[in-house]
Amino acid sequence: MSPHQGPADFPDTNAPSGYPRAVLFDLLTALLDSWTVWNRAAGTEPQGRAWRAEYLRRTYGCGAYQPYEQLVQEAAAAVGLPASAPDALEAHWAELPAWDGARELLQALRPHCRLGVVTNCSDRLGRQAASLLGVDWDVVVTSEEAGFYKPDPRPYALALARLQVRPEDAAFVAGSGYDLFGTSKVGLRTYWHNRVGLSLPQGAPAPERESPRLDAALPWLARFRNG
């Protein structure tokens, strides 16, 4: 979103009372269970967790986009995994399972809201993963397309600009506490689907709602415009 855009630059597209005009989602942690696939590619859950943590450290630290596949490979090498691990991850990418409740939530929201994805991924893998949910997304923004990794505010802002929706009229469903750094800067009210019980990153703003499940997001979203 350009810093010169103001409320007058966005059309007044009314959503039904209660719901936000758009809901944006983190993809690989909030909607899809990428943990399972990373663990399988690594060989064990502890190795998968260590690899994923190192990858997250690199993406959240680099800011400007660097090739996603390269960061995945570098993180694997840094934690002592063979080159076959990233290859296995990509080979099973099309098997990323949806968290229970993900498709149901999206189907419930579809009549009321525009739906979008903001994901730390390459265009190729991000769009492939987004297609697994069977949703006709209104926008899919990847870090490659935005030129920056979350939690830089630019990927979120790009999605809002494409939807022509004000930040205050949209919600974000996060899968990682690090998203809260970015959504707070943009002005997106955030629900944290903290499925695996992660700690809030030091210095991160608290989410408006937090739950290990997605089904609790629907009543929050249904009352979104009522306070």
C-alpha cells in the first residue's frame, strides 16, 4: 500500500454487518500443517523442529527477499541435515495437509469476506500450497512477489492494496507470533492460530485473540465490525 493512499482511495464495498471486508491468512502455519512435512523430510520431529527454527530465523532476519528454496537449503545444512532433506520437502510439498477446521472456516467466510493469503514463500511453491485448500482466493501475495519477507509490513500492505481494503476493515489470521510484528505496523487486527503452543516472541504485540484451534476464529470474525 502506498503511503500516499488514504481512505478516499478505497471503494466503499460494504460487507454484511459484523464480518470484516477481507480476511488475510498466513498459509504454511495457520492453514496448512507444514510442520508434519518438514519433520518427515528431516527424518525425525526434533530434527524437523530444529531445521524449521533455523529457516524461520533466516527469513525473519533477512528482510528483503532471498530465494526461498535457497534459505531452506542453507537452514538444513546449518543444522546438519543432508541435501536430500530439502529435496524431500519439495517432493512432498503437494501433500501439505490442512489443519482440521481450515477448509470449514474458509467456506464459512467465503460468502461474507474477500479472502487472501500472505505467505513467506516463493511464488511457485506459495501458489501451489494455496491451491491445496480448494479456495478461489481473491489475492495470494508471496514474499517473492512483495520483495520482502514477513514481518516486514510490505507483504501485508500489498495484499490490502490489491483488495482495495483499508487495514481497519480487514483481519489477519496468523500462524506464527512473528506475524504480529508486521500486522501491528500495518494496523491489522490479528487472530493467532497457535496450533503447536509457541511462545510469543520477545517484544511482539499481543494478538487480539489466540487459540490452538481455528474454529474459534469464526465467532470473532462474525462480530469483527461490532467491536
